[in-house]
Amino acid sequence: MTAGSATPAATTSPAEVHAPAIRVRGLRKVFGSTVAVSGVDLDVPAGAVLGVLGPNGSGKTTMIRMLLALSRPTAGTVELLGAPMPAAAGAVLPHVGALVEGPGFHPFLSGRENLRRCAAAEPLLSSRAIPDAVQGVLSRVGLSSAAGRRYRAYSLGMKQRLGLAAALLVPRRLVILDEPTNGLDPAGTRDVRTIIAELHAGGATVLVSSHLLAEVEATCTHVAVLDHGSLIAAGPLAALLDGGAPALDVRTPDSTMAVQALRAAGIGAAIRPAGVLVELAGTDPPSVVALLVRAEVAVHEVQRWRTGLDELFAQLTEGHSQ
């Protein structure tokens, strides 16, 4: 599918161009005595790929539903693409593709027929462009060969693919995906990763809610972590992963010798799989490498050590729960 298959989007104003794609202030949602989302403030820069992480029950889906005007906040405000929600939903939502809490389609219609119905409701898609648009997204999500089968015969992974196809029927400025790899095999997960990368390269903003930390680390530029309804961390992924004390990952077969040489020089070091983790407080990478070479330690590779997303996530959520 190409952008030419849809009616051109309305021209954006300079204010919209520079505004965050998503802006949330004081967002709160209460169900009876349960606080599902508690006072969330969040800005998502235009063009970012935001991974929303959190344990089950942390408020991820509830927040997404409020972003899309599927649920009204108890308190707080939401702006999408520079416009207030839900007041501007009619103007904004045609530019937003979403897959939330699993797709819902007519069970006795085929995948293609279901998408044609979705396409007929798209304000940015002309009637004559519908066949090409439908075929384009079916191919994009890997459902061309199953397009004629009834939806009720689809596997969970195929249903997820069809829901993703519906979200991508026209070019979007913002795409919101709630657990998009749910039910997908490794090949399907790779396809979703590719689609997210394509959307990002095309300038779209993408919000992905996922429990697969490796997928978030591989695809996202920014991360937001929710726990018990509260936002406990948010920002560029690289900055969050580099937020700990500076350290160096030295790959060497002489780990014991390396640690002894470093500690003798007053540099903190610890043995790790395939090498040594070196603290950089009071020193720098060139000095560390020179010291190891003088000590006749075989240095195979040196790189800046970064906390893995799984480790960072555990630290944040465990610390917040205490």
C-alpha cells in the first residue's frame, strides 16, 4: 500500500508539527475503589517509538483506552497530535491507527471482507482506493494467502495480523498497538518489528504496549514504565539504559588476571561472562585498556556497558513496590 492510495491528509499547522504526538497531564482513572491510573504526566515526541511497559494490572491498557477516547478519564487531560481529546476525536482519530485488547471482526466474513468493511469507514480512503488498500495491508501483514478464509477459522496470531492490517489501512501519523505480538510465532514477531521500523522511518509516531522486553529494546526509541497505575520512569531508551554508574565491558579470556591488575591499580572490577566489568569512576576507557595491555591481558573487545532493559525494568518495579 502506498500513500497515494488514500486521500491526502490535512495540512498540519506549525504548532502541530512541534507539539508532542501525545501529551498527558494528571491522567487518572478510578473504577469504584480501584485506582487504575494515578496522575500520569507524559509527553511522547513526534516521530518516537514509545514502549509502554508494566506488570499485569499496571494500567497500560486503561491508559491507552483513555488516549483513544474509548474511556473517559476520571481526571486529567489528553492531547493527540496537538488536539484535545475527546473533543477533537472526529478530526484526530482518522490519523490514528490502533490495535487495542485484541481485534474484533465478524466471524462469518473472510479476512478480506472484514477489512473492506473497515476501509469503507475510513474518512481518508476513497471508495475506488479500497481494493488496493486492502490488498496492500494483507500483503504487508502476511495474510494474502488466508484473505479468503472466514475469520472464525483464523488462529490467534492470524487474528492479530488482521487487526494490525486494519490499523494500517491508510497512512497514519500515530499508531497505537496494545500487545501487537500476542499469539504470534517468531516469524510474526519479526514481521511486527519490521512494520514498526517502517512506520518510524516514515515519520509516524508509534506507541507499543508490550511485555516482551527484548522486542521493546530492539524497536523502541523511548520507554515509559507503569506500576500500580503510576508512571515510575519515562524517557529516551538510551538515556535510561545509560543512567547507571559508567562502566566498561571488557571481553577477555584472562578475566582473573584482568581483575587482579585493575584492583591493584585501585579500579573496581568484577568478573562477568566472557570478560570483566570495569568501573570508570576516576578513570577512562583508554587508561583501562593501556593498563590491561601492560599487564599482558588479552583484550578481545571493549565497549561501554549498558544496563539491559530487563534488568532496568526489574530495578524500577521492585524498587517502586517496596
